[in-house]
Amino acid sequence: MSFSDLFIRRPVLSTVLACMILLLGFQGIFNLSIRQYPKVDETAITITTAYPGASADLIQGFISAPIARAVASTENIDYVTSSSRPSSSTVTVQMKLGSNPDVALTEVLSKVQGVRGTLPDASKDPVIVKGTGQQFAMMYISMQNPNMTKEQLTEYIERVIRPRMSTVEGVADVQIFGAQEYSMRVWIDPVKLAARGVTASEVLEAINNSNFLSAPGNTENEYVVSSITVRSTLQTPEAFAALPLRSTDGNVVRLRDVARVELGAENTDTRVSFNGKPGTFLAIFPTPAANPLTTAAALTKLVPQIQETLPKGMTIEVVYDATGQISASIDEVFKTIAEAVAIVIVVILLFLGSFRSVMMPIVTIPLSLIGVCFLLFAVGYSINLLSLLAMVLAIGLVVDDAIVVVENIHRHMEEDHMSPMQAAFSGMREIASAIVAMTMTLAAVFAPLAFTGGLTGALFREFAVTLAGSVVLSGVIAVTITPMMSARLLKSGTPGRFQRIVDGTFARVEHVYERAVTGSLNYRPLTLIIVLALVGVTGFMFTKTSTELAPEEDQGFLLSIVTAPRYATSDYTETYVNQMLGLVRDIPETRAQFSAVAFSGETNSAFVGFAFKDWAERKRNSKELQADITARLAKVAGVQAFVFAPPTLPGSGGGLPIAMVVRSTGDSSEVYDVAEKIKNKAQASGRFIVVQNSMAYDAPQVTVTIDRDRAAALNLPIADIGRTLTLLVGGAEVAQFDRDSNSYDIIPQVPQKFRDNPEKLGEYFVRSVTGEMVPLSAVVKISNNAAPAAIEQFNQLNSATISALPLPGVTTGDGLKALEDIARESLPDSFFIDYSGQSRQEKEQGNTILIAFAAAVIVIYLVLAAQFESFRDPLIIMMAVPLSIFGAIVPLNLGLGTLNIYTQVGLITLIGLITKHGILLVEFANQQREIHGMRRRDAIIASAKVRLRPILMTTAAMALGVVPLITSSGAGAAARYSMGLVIFTGILVGTMFTLFVVPMFYTFIASKDLPHLAEKPDPKLMPALPS
């Protein structure tokens, strides 16, 4: 008795099994979290150290280099970068995907603490932040109030809004763009300072001595304990202005005599606007482990609650919410699932010709899709775009086994005139092994993908488990519930008119096909030559197909980076940004636009965002809008602007989609020269909209050279010269003061008019040891030269990053290859190429997917060998695989798609799909040889004729089931299209070749004899079929 016999005889047992699958599945559905993508443990740890007034060279040598060396030995590091700018060092530790972020942070903290004592005393303590490495926030929120100054608005946000948003679960950081925090600005007049014989050091000493924190403790007597408060801090500009600096012969020189003191903004360079009105942005960044949908929903709910409590005139509005695209994408996938189910039902009805026959495959769909949700819940996975995409593909797959079972039972009823019960028993004994083989094969193809590392593994592990789990469940249902239902729902007797038409049509098709396959076997050498030629063509087309990490999606949002000349002020940049925004304001698809000048600390740069209306409310997609906006922005002379879409996949960083790193053991000027040469050649190649060199030797630098002999002759300490320049020019925070229970910085500096010309530095005075006031012009030489705006290092070598935005029609893979070719022609010895951001992932994933593809082929071969107890039969079955790949690669080579992470996974899926057809053919042919003693040729012809109908049915169900993926639109459509295209064309072409190539190879490769099946079984010994 076969395994299926038990369930055919016991319908209640089969029903209970179905109910248990549904109950467990619903348990999983109600507990699964919903995300955009599977959880990707992407961690970037940023170490920022401020050293006010220090040059980029000094920052690099004394801060960035020691910290980078210390953290480089952290486990699971992918790469370390450092950027040394005047007054600031940023070291970024990019961890490998899947690394434990908490362990990494602890180790980095320990290593930075170990080198803290070697950093300059005047530098601030390093600030270490753990993030995801994404440059773009999950949500941007605008706050505006025309009744408040920027400082007042910033203070309100810092004290009221930011703390409330920071407590939302899943929020890692709330950054304020356009913040202008209060500070006590002490504007020192160097002329008055010299006239009164006061030095900059004395001003600093007076501020620190008169403004300090004191904690004297308590007084205590027999009955009362009282705390002691010493008013040792200054809180108002008037109090600071009255500070005594020195007293000579009863004349007191106060701070107001040499400086103007005001409560002002710490920094006025950053300018933010929303829909043309000035304001402030809050950028919300999620934690690495956060569920963006849950976090965004909580923030969206919080915003109107905050609005109710805001002062009069203040508004708060969500400018951009990345999860809107996530929700829209998920909704589109659910819609696609519904369309695929409807199409598959119609296909099955057309092929079987009976509504009763359709019921069994249809039942498989909800049982498999709902049941697999329990598996996802059990292993801690989620409902996301990729697991839902797997379910769309599963719709066409899970019905395959049921179709084969129903068709085989139906055939026995028609040809052998059996009752439905007898046909169920006989059909399952004949087909059960093939069902098991097909199920195991298709499930096995995803095993390598489930264990793949990197971004591919992180993203598609849940995809693989979902699809494999659905297929395994469908196989279980096919050998248990489907035959039970067939035995009781199918009716013997005269078929209806529609079924007769269907049966008659297929009878004619089978006859034509039998003649065709018989004829093709008479020309086996020619068929073999054609197959080998197509395999060669497939390999050639692979090398010529355009590649990219992922297709560009319409996310309802575009970004623009605006760059003005190096010397441009914030006012200059803001003026041109406002002109640009005015040119695009009338685009009907635009919902909101915002800008942030000097967002990166550079006054000549700006960040601009365009948020569009919902996909259903606009006629143009983001690519069309990108072209329109780019053309409009190009009309503004005086600045350079380029428009691009944010990255679609997690783990691919931010910025422009192509990022190649040039690094060298040489100095930074050599790196700049080589990188600039590559940049110019790339820009002239005609393949890029814009090419940028991250290093620029156009930052003006003033070099102050001290005449040490002259300084010694004048008894002038060199350290006093340095301290004077640092205090008067650097704008460093020298202390803090208390205001309304909050601390703010005290910043002394000379006004702009005393530092707008390098020669004015010589007018500052320093007191000698003997008491004379000496002008700096007496002991220093001032010269002007150009220097890099920042010194960059990649893995502790001087580097420059070439970033590029390819022209429309040029993929990121093709653009990166072109950039590599140009670089190799220009790189001297001791120079190397590396990658960052999206390009790094693209290079790494290309190799990963090839390994997964090869592993899938090997695993399937081994599984089939074990199933068939033969090393030959798997070769026959898999001969159609390269031909199905040919069918999939042709449309990509014709420009209908690209070779990306989705199409590559689609190709792996094709391996399992196409081998199912070969299994049906070879399994039945072997049975014919075993039972009837047929020759190889006769057996495979008989098998091809009998199995034609189920093969065509499963092909149609799969191919037409993915049509909604190809025709879908809206959010996430590009990914669905990519995978659907290769499966649709691959399965159609692969099936056509399977029907002719597998029979040909069977006659070549299959064993002439089947020793283990040589003896024809005695029908008398076979178990009787129940009536």
C-alpha cells in the first residue's frame, strides 16, 4: 500500500490535515511582522572628533590616522574610511552585513578609548554613533514658525520635539537640519584689544575664571540640611560684557571695552526651506533592528498630537515618509497575488475542461500560501516584498503537483475506464515518485540561496524559504489531500461538451507532437548541433548583457545635489537654489520640495528633495520626472545640479549609484592628480551625466610661517602666537554657560571684517615676555595657496572617490565597467581600485550569485541522482536548463531588462522549474521500459505523448501566473518586472526545448538496460485496486 492510499481511504484524516495547515498558517499570519525587506544587519559606526581651528593636515595626522589604526582591527570590518576636514575628523567603520551591531559598537568604543590619551589636548572627546550607514533618513519632518527666530525655533525643537520623537521605538537618531543653536558670541575687536594692552589669552582666562561650575555641597545643623548654591556662571550678554579683564592703576578694562557680546546663533551657514518658506527639518533615522513601518506609523500618529500642543503660528508636517513607498509596494504585490490566482484558475479550467477537476489544484493555493506563513513565523522571518514575491511565484508552482495528479487520475478514468476511486489508487502509484522527485528538486534549488552570505543572502534567504516551503507543502498536499478529493469529486461517465472539446483538442495536439518528436529523433546530430550552438550563444550573451545591482524603482521621491563654486557663501548658494526651486514649482506631479544649504558643512553645496504625488495621481513616472527636472535645473547658470533617485536596496549606502575608490601609498596630491585625470576622461566618454571627484584641491588655504629667530629676539613665545590665532580666528567653543537649565557654548572670535583678508592676521597683537605688545606682522609671513577641502583615506591609504551618475540607458554595471577601464589606463604603480556604497555591493553580489547558481545545479543533480538511483538520468533531465537560460537571457540582451539581483534569482528559480518537466518525461519513460520492456526510443516517445498535457498545463500556469508581475505598475514594479520577465520567457523557451531535447538526450544517455528494473513485475503480485 502506498502512502497516498491511506489518505484516499480516510477522507476525514485528509480533512483534518488541511484544517491543521490552515490553523497553523493563520497563527503565523497574525504574528508576522511586516517590513519592506528582510531584516539586514547593516552597521556603520561613525567616530566624529572636533578640533576647532585645526587644518585638514593636522586633523589627519593627529586624529584621523590614530583612530583609524585603532579601529581597523575590529572583527567583521568590511572597510574603514576617514575624512579629515578643517576642525573636524570623521572616521567611519563599515561592518560586514550580518555583524552584531552591539558587539561591534562595544569593540570600537574600547579601541577609541585606548587612543584617546594620544589625541591633542585641545581636541574634543570623540563622539561615537552607531547607525545603518544610510545617508538618507527614513522620514523628514518640517517645522516652521514665522513668529520665532531660527534660534528660538531650534531651542524649542531641542527641548520639546526632539525628546518626544527620540523615545519612539525604533528611532536611532533625530537630526536637525537648519538648526541655529544659541551661543554667547564674543566679537573681539583686535584694534581695541591692542590699544588697551589686553591679549586674547587674557580674554579667555577671564571668561573661564568668571564662568565656572561649582558644587559646594550642603550645610547641616541639628535640624536642617541646606544645599549650597554658588552663582558662579554668567547667563546674559550684559553679565559677560561686564567681565573685568585687567586693572591698571584703578582703571578696569572690561570685556565690553574690547568686544561686543550678544546672544546669537552658533552657526548661520545652514539654510533650510520647505515649499519655498524657511524652516527647520527633523531627519529621523531608524535603528538597524527597527521595523520601519511600525516606527513610521508611530511617528505619523505622534505628529498631529504634537501639532495640538505647539505655540501659535508653529506648524509641523511630514515632508517625506519612505514607508509610503513600502506600503504601496506591498499593496501592489497583494494585488498581483490576486491577479495571478485568477489567471491560474482560468488556465487550469481551460486545460482540464471540468470545474470539478479545477477544484483540487485551487485548494492547493490557499493551503500552501497560508501554511507557509507558520514556517516563516517559526524561524523568525517577516512578511516583506521578497517573501510576498515568492508567494506570487508559488501560485504557479504549488498547483503543478496537483495538476499532474489530477491529470493522471483523469487519464486513467478516460483510457482505462476506471472509477474515480480506482483511478486515484492507480494514478498515485504511478505518479507518486515523480511528485516526490519534483518537489524535492524544486525545494533543493533554493538551498544554496538560503545559505548564501552577503546582500544576496540577507535579502533572498526569506524568499528562498518561502518558495521552498510552499512547494514542499504543495507536494504534501498533492500526495494526500488531492487524490482524496479526486476520488470523491471527479465523476466517471460521459464528459460534458466543453470537456470533450478540450480533450479532442489535446488529442490532436498530442498526435502532432508525437509525429514531431519522432521526426526530431531521426535528426539527432542536427538537434545536438543546434543545442550546442545555443549554449554557446547563451554564454556569449551573458557577457554582453547590461548589469546593475537592482533596477531603479519609482519611489515617489527624487534628490538633487547642487554645487556652487568653491568660494561661494551660503547666501550665494541659497539664491541659486531658490531660482531652481522656482523653475520646478509648477510641475503638477510635485507634492512638496525642500532644500538644505550647507547640509554637509560646505557653504557651496545644497541638498534638494522633490516629493511626488501618489503613483495613481500622476501620469509620469520618476524617470520621466527626473529628465524634466534635470532639464529645468540646467537653465540656472552659476551652479551645477544633478538629479538622482535614492538607492532602492538596503545595504547599498547613499549618494550617486557609482562609487569607485582610487587609493595609493602616495600622498594626497598624487591621488588627486590621478583621480582628476580619471574623472575628466570619464566625463568625456559620453556615458555619464556627471562625474565627481571627492577630493578637490581648490580650498583656499592661508599658511602662517613663524620666523622663530625673530620671535626669540622679541621674547615672544611661539605657543602664544598659536593660541592667539586659534582664539581670534578659529571660532572654537571655549566654555559653556547656563540658560534656562540648558548649557550653550561661549564662542569668542573677531568679526568678519577683521578676518576677510589674510593680511589682517598680521594686525593681531601678542604680548612678549617683557610686556611689550608685538604685532604678528613682525614675526610671521603670510602666504596663500590651495589645499584639499578634505583629506580622505580608505583602509588607511590616501584615497579619492570617483562618483558618477550614468546617462539614461546606461546601467550602473556598464557605467562601472567603463569607469574601471578608464582607471586601468590611467593608474600608475602603487595605485589601487576599490569600491564603496552601491558599487561595492554590486561587485560582491556578482560573484555570490554565480556561486549560488553553480551550487544549485550541483545540488539538484545530486538530489535527482539519489531519486533515480542513477547518474545518467539527472544529466538527461538537466539538459534543458541551459536552454531555458537562453530563453531568459534573450530579452535582457535585447534591452528589455538587465542582469540584476532579481533576474539572477529568477534564473536560479528557472533551474528548478524546468527540471520538473524532465522529471515527468524520464520517470514515465523508465516506467514504460520497466513494465512493458520498451526500447529507449519507444519509451521516451510514449512518455512524451502522455506527459505533454501536464507539462503544457504546468507551463501555462507558471508562465501566465507571472504575467501580473510583468504588467504591474506603481511602487516596486521594476523588481517584479525583472523577475517575472526571465521566468516567463525562460519557462516558455525551456519547455519548448524540453519537449524535444530531453527525448533526444534520453536516447543518447539513458542506460540501454535497467538492471534494477529488468524483471517485469508480475501483475498477479500487484496489490488489488479497490473498486
